[in-house]
Amino acid sequence: MAGSRVFWSVFMSLLIMFMPITIAQELSIQKFSGKKGLNGVVGRDDVLELVVLASLPSTLEKGDVTPDQIRAGIDELIFLFDKCEKQGAVYKCSYNSSLEGFFGKEEYKVALFTDENEEVLRKSVTILTDSISPKIEFFTINPQVVSEGPVQFSYKAVDFAFDPGDPGTCSGLKEIQFIANGKVLQSDPADKSCRKENVFAFTKQTQSAFERTEICAKAFDVSGLVSAPVCQPLTIDKSAPSPTSVVLSDQEGFTLTHLRAGQTRLVDAIVTIAGNDDVVPDSVTADFTAIAPAFPVKRFDDVTGDRYAWRGVPVSVPGNCKVVVTAIDQIGNTAGNKELGCSLLVDDVGPTPTDIKTRAERDGKPVLGVNGTITVDFKEPGIGMKSAKTSLDLRAFGLGSPRANLCTPLGGDLWRCFWNIAPKSSGVRKVAVVETTDDLGNELTNTLELEIDVDLDPPDVNPKLKLRIQHTGGAELGNVTIVGDTVEVTATGSGIDEAVGNFTELGGGLVKTTCEGNKTLTCVFTSQVQTSGPYNATLNFDFLDLAGNFVRLNFTMPVFAIKDDPNPNYWKVDVPRCSPSLIDRSTVSVAPHPVFCQIRLSSTNKNAEPVITTLPDPSLCTGNAVTDGFVTDIGILNNGIGRKDPVIKLAVGPADVTVNQVDLNCPINIHTRVGDFFTTNPERENVSITLEFYNFPLGELAKNVDDEVEDAIKKAEALGDWIGTVDKILDLASKICTIKSTINSVVSAVDSVILTLAGLAQILTKIPLFTGLGQTAAATGSTLCTKVSGPINELYQSAVGGVTGEAPGLFSFLEKFCLFATCRLAIPETGGGGPLVRTEQVFGALGGGVPWCESAQKVLSLGTEDVLQGVTGQSIEQQVQESYQNANGVQNLADVKESLFWSTICLCVPGIFHNLNKLRQIQCKYATCVARDVKEKGIPLSFCKDSKA
């Protein structure tokens, strides 16, 4: 015990003596990171910063540490530190270096040397490049539609450093966030591992009765890189389907709002159900007992969107109009016995005419011209007069009693009906309202008549027009007209109530003027010349009276060109049409997308022709298409001489386009030729282009492909596996028919052998040398006839039936069944026959043998009959009958079974099932193509769509 104490005393004394040396000799790496300050991890083309604390024993000759004594190395490469600064008893040394081109994982060794270049201490650290963002491998929400309560989130996230094939090397996952509308709903922390997967319950809080949200999962690693989002929809549906309205429409398509007492009318009832697109169709029923007692509670007949239709409802009870509707959505929310009100009032009173008039009056009396219109106003407080069942007695005009061209409501209970007529002579004529009913058939309560002054004489206008030119700036050019001048045309006449001049060929438009005077009226028209010359312009002037009669005068005048015109004006630029009209964001985000916009140039100068159209300077283009960098290149094509449809060529992207449309405005210069005249200066016009976008950027493309797969699978499942089962049964039936045909062939073959042996025996017995051989052939044929052919034929005829008048047997039935299975069975004649004939009639009606099938095919073949008859000398019926005629004599002008169209027209049940199964297989192959070739191999989606088509 005493010896032990002595040992420990000596040991502690030595330790205290050498402690300064031990403490002073130090090397520790404090920092080894890039700009983000994460030790051991740098970004691509980052800057590495190494910081160490170092000290040497004070017993050495020099106790300070200089930069050349701290050295860092990778493999055989050695780097000296940049600087060392004393901090207390140690030195802080740092080293900075660009990592441009560095990519991967390296071990850095840091060593401390004495002044005598002897290594004292060595430390090492590992630095890796983190240049690949983490990835959400999958994210699911189950279920995706709930009324309340939690759903299950399931996800898997992975992180990488620089090699996507090495999931074990990474900076480490920090957290996985679940985001909706820019707000973090939940965050799941990670433990800096390279892989994280989890399943947990999540409850979405909402005050809305219906909310559809897209929730996206994002993974964040410790170096700050973020994954692309993977999104799934979540729908909170607390509301039941909501039947909102019912509309009753009669057989003419008019809304039924009234009903005569004791009357029954067939209507279509249209019920609108707002159900967020998740109403279960089979759950929708309606009870029309209140208005149609004889109509049962039943499911709808057809549906379009949210409009459910019941056809042929016999409405007979006006007054308390209501319909009771029931509907259930996919998660069980129920709208039970929802009562919808409708208007169905009693209407037993017909319309009453209140006024007859024309479009104009002269001296307080209605006047009618060459092509006039008579209107009659009615008071109709009930159903209305949409069907225009009203007539006007125009026998005084020599026009009989025509029905109104149109009746429209004026508001309240007033209606106006129109008759367009062309009187044959002038004079005072009487008209009267006759034979009028409302839309329910209630007749006119009283009649109404009116005298009308028919005037077919046009205004009297002096055909000589006076022209005066007002020159721009007062230039002394006489009657020489140039662009910018004002043209004044004066006309005189009588009986003029309205005057209109057409100056379109001068670049102007229609000019209305008021004619002034007493007996002789003066009409003055003015318009500016807007289109540059040279050309001859034809101006039209119309003079009308109150009855609508008119006179037209034409006037032609020359417009001259201006030499060296600084601002010529020939062309109008229409809004360009672009191809494609919608641009796919997913392609624009990765590569420049070409867009071609065609410009239409039009001119009122008929002789004007573009020489060249240019884009003077693309930098002059404006709009967010260029300011936001969406359009990266602009050019012009198809712009040579005579081309009035140049094309602006654009390069859109690469860019992530988050807006629905962008605008672009560019100036263009147009040099013009008119005959032998060429413009010296170009005409400057502005082109305005709007580019529209669809689809999602590339990051969201995978979701679209998944939706395509899911949609194709749903369509295939909608057709049902049972269709395939039925088609297999029908295919088995066709194999049975093949066996029957084989038996027929065997019977025929045996009979052919017997006949051949009999003929051979007759020939050989007449030749002495072969008499024995002939007798052998005859004996063989006799044996085959009695032992083989006879029994087979007896069995066959028994199976066929009809040998001795018995009922048809098995083969006869199979014959009909095979024709039924191939859609070639005709309906047998009725009358007598018994049960089997009636069975054939049923088979025929369902096997393509309905009477209109053959007739329809013949009608569709009429277009080729003359051609075929001219080639072969036979009619089409003869050719088809010889080439393809079945056992019952039915002509098959088309392969009914292989066409869904003909199978449906001909009511061929086997063909309908056969073609529906083919349609189901097409949908399945399309889903496989999208899932395999598009998602896995990167083939464009259009390949699958083209294959499907």
C-alpha cells in the first residue's frame, strides 16, 4: 500500500512537469465548409474555407505558428494556409480556395510542422459536393375524398450528394413539408439520414362545406436544397348533392309554364343537380306525381354535365307544380326527397291583338314600301307565342294569309309578331289578324284590322352629282385628289327622307347626312381620303324614303399618288393568327418553342401590292412577352413581293411561364407598289400579338401522365369485364360452328369418293385387261356406300331433319345459330311454322336480320353501283349475290359483325358485344402505352394518342 502511494506521487509529479508541453502542442480543425457554412458539405463551384487552431510546445526554439507550418493536402497535392493570427495561447490559421470544377468526395489532410519541417500532428476531414436536390419518391393521400376526420399521408423521400445512383452518400434530409396554397400544413422532421419514409394521420381543418385542395410534399436537406413538389388532391366534402332547379320543356323545345284545364302534354323535365362532379348517377331519381300522377318514380333517362333529363313526362295537373328529387354523392352524402318548385299555371285564355303597324308613318298613316315589315302586338298573359301560330289576312295584297315569320316577347304579357312582305302594287290596302292561337292552342279572343298606304315609288334624285375637293393645307391642286384631302359630294332631289354615302374605297366608311330644302332637297356628303393613290375610287350614294324605297347613284373619281410621301397609308393589319394557338408550358420550360403568327394585309386600293415587309428592329418590340424574357428571338418570313400574308416567327423560351397569356407589339415597315408607282418611304404599321399557354411546366408533367393512365383505366373498367366474358362465349360458339362445317366437309368427301369409284369401275370393266380391277373398285365403292356413307348420311339427315317431314334437327338448329353468331341470319317468313320458326324470328331480330339492315346497306352502296356495273356488266346486287350470299339468301353488303356502326344499325347482339370488347382492349392498350412508353421510356404522349386513334 505504501509502495503504491509512492508510485502515484512520482507519476503525478512527472505529469505536472510535462503538462505545458502537452497543452501547447495542439491542432484542431474548427471549420471545413463552403459559403453555406455547413462542415463537410460544399456546393458545386463553391469556395472552401478551412480554419484550424494550432500551437507548438514552448520548449521549442520558436513557439509561434506561421502559415507555412500548416499544410492541407489531397492525395499528393499540398496547399499552404493563407494566414495565421495569434489568439491567446493558440494560433488561428485559415485557408480559402475556389472549388470550381470540384465534384465528388475528397479527404483533406491537415498537418502541423515545426520550424525544422518535422510533422508534429495530423488531422483529416472528408468534404463532399452536394449538388443534387432531394427527391420525393412517392406521396399518397388515402382516401382523397372525405366528409370529415383524418386521412393517411404516406411518403418516401431520398437525398443525394453528387451521384443519383448512390443513395448512401448525402448531406442528409432535414425535414419534409406538406404545403397547400403556399402555407405549410405539417412538417415531418428527418434525422439527417439519406432516406426517410413515414405514414401518419392528418386532419385538414376547414370551415367550408366543400373544399378541394392540392397538397404538395417537399423534401429539404441540411444544405438547403429542395426537392420538386409531388402533389395530391384532397377533397373535404361535407355537403350533399344539391338539386337546384327543374325546367319543363314541351316537344317543340319551349319552356312549359302553363297548362290548359284537362289537357295532358308530354314534356322533358330537366333537373339541375349541383354536386361537385361526384353525384352517383344510379342514385338520382325523381317523383313527378304532383304534376303527372301516371308517371312512376324512376331514374333519369340521360344526363349532360349536371343536367339530368326525364323524357316524355305526361304532365296533366296544373297549379301545385313540384318535383321531388333524390341524389347521393360518392362518399354517401344524401339529398333525400328534395322538393323543387316549378311554375305550371292554368291558361285557358287566348291572345288578344292590340296594335298593327309598319316601320314608318306618313302624315299619321302607316306606310309600306317595296320590301316592308308589318308588326302586330298581342297581349298574352299565359304560355306565350314562341311558336308564332298567328296569321295575317293579306289577300288585299294578293299574298293570301301567311303565318308570322317570328314572335318575340316585349316584357310582361306583351308579344310582338313580324311579317316580311313584298307588295305588288301601290294603294291603300286593308290587313286583319286571323287564325291565331297561343302555344297551348287557346284561340284568338278578338280580331284587329288596319288600312296601310302602300308606296312603291322611289325618291326622285338628280343623277348628276357635284364634286368639290378641299386640299390639305390649302394646296392649289384644283380637283386633283390626294391622300389627306376632304371630298365633298352634293346631290339634289325630292321625296328623300334619308341619305347615305359609302366612301369605303377612299379608306373612309358610311356617311349619313340630312337633306335640307323645301320642294327640292340638297344633300351634302363629306369624307377624308385616307388611302394613298394612285387608284380610281367608286363611291355609292343611297337615297331612301319613309317606306324604304331607295335610289342608288354611283360616282367614280381618281386619287393621285404623292412622290416621296413621308407617310403613305395603304394597308390595314388584321389581328395575327398564331400556330400553335396554345403553347405547351412543359416544352417551353426546357427548350425554345417556335411560334408562327400570320399577318393579313388588306387595302381599299385594289391595285396596291406589297414589295417587301420588314421588321425594322426587334428591339423596338414592347409588351411583357419581351420585358419578362418569354420571347427570345423575333424574325419575319414570307415577306417578299406580292405577299399579303407575312409571318412573324418567334422563339418562346426556354422559360417557366406561370401566366396564361403574354402580349407582344412590334412595328413593321411595308414598301408598296401600285402599278408602275413605288413608294419611296415605307409605311409603318403596328402588329399586336397575344400568346396563350396551356399545360403545366415540366415539373408537373408526370402528374398529367398519371391522370391520362387513370382516365384510360376508368374508361376500360366502365365497359366491364363481363363484356369480355360474353365475347369469349360467342367465340366458343364460332368454334362449334367450325366443327359443324368440318362434319359437312367429311360427308361431302365420302360421297365424292364413292362417286369416283363408281365411275372408275364402269370404265375399267369395259377393258378386258382391267376387268378384275374394275370389279374390285365397284365392290369397294359398294362397301363404302353401305357401311360408311349410308349410316353417316342417315345420321346427318336425322340431325338436319326434314327427311320424312319431321321437325328440323340439331344441325338445322346449328345452321341458324351459326348465322346468328356471325350476324347473317335473316328473319324467316311468318305464318304457321310453330315454336322453332318463332325461335328463328327471335334469332333473326337479334342476329343482324332486321328488315331495314339490308335496305340501309343498299342505300349506302348506291354511289358505287354505276361504277361496278360499268366494269362487270352486272348490277351491284348480282355481283354481291354471286360473291357473298349466305344460306338464307340474305345479301351481306358489309361485314356487320366487325363494325360497331353496322352491328348497332342491324341490331346484331353478337356484333355489339364483340366490338365493345375491342373498344375495351383499345383503352387497356392505351393505358399500358402511357404508363410504360411515356413514363418509363420518355416517348411523347402524342405517340400513344395517335396509336389509339
